[in-house]
Amino acid sequence: MSGQMNKPPTRRSFLDLILAVGSLLTTAAVSIPGLMYLWPAAKGGGPAKVEVEGADQMTPGQGKTIQVGSQAVVVVRHRSGFKAYSAVCTHLGCLVTWDSPTKSFLCPCHAAVFDENGKVVSGPPPAPLPEFVVKEIGDKVFVSAA
Ligand code: FES
């Protein structure tokens, strides 16, 4: 057995290595555009602190998706005020939507449900939706990451 460990690489093992690297590169070339589709918020950037346009016209229970920096964020108006959570599902990065009737965030990819506080109710996500900072100044509402 120790004699096999010192053998020089054969043409066959070199070709196997080339095939493995080629397969890896092909997988990456196919996967990366798909992941970019699932995570469109990562494509561009924007201001790190954003005013929620039309916030004064939102009714309690209503939500809207905005962009804060490079991240998609869902802003929801509750009776007690506004809250904002990342729209990026903590499972595989699909975008969640706010469902007013059930007061929950829904992920279309694997049917995950988050409650109105971003906590996982059901499905595979390993963590709650990260919360964003909301500041209400007069009738204006601002959202930032920290
Ligand atoms: S990506 Fe949201 S549940 Fe899988």
C-alpha cells in the first residue's frame, strides 16, 4: 500500500481532475444567475436611510416593499406604528411578501410563514427575518439598517 502513495499522477488522474474542475465551473455558471434571480435586492445599492413614500396613506395592516441600501425591506403599518423587516427569507434568500389578512410574511419558495414580528411560524427557515430601524418624524417614516 505504501508503494501506491508515491506513484506519480497518471494521465487518467489528470483527466479526472480536469473533468472535476470543468464540472464545478459549469455548475457555478448555471447556479449564479439563478441565485441572482432569487436575490434581486443584491444587484444594486441605494441610500442606507430611506423615507417610505406614501406612508401617511398606508392603512393599519398594510405593507409595502422598499429598498434600503442594497436590501429589500417590507414596511408594515400596525395600529401602534410602523415596523420593518428584511424581505429576504432566511432559508435560501427568496423574497417574502406581507399578507394583510393573516398578518404574516409568506415565502413563495418553500411555503414558509413568519409572524408579524418576523419570527418563523412554519417552514424551513433557520432564523427570523432581521428587523430594520424605523423612525417616525411627524408624518414622515424613515427606515434604516441600524
Ligand atoms: S427560501 Fe424561503 S422558505 Fe425556502
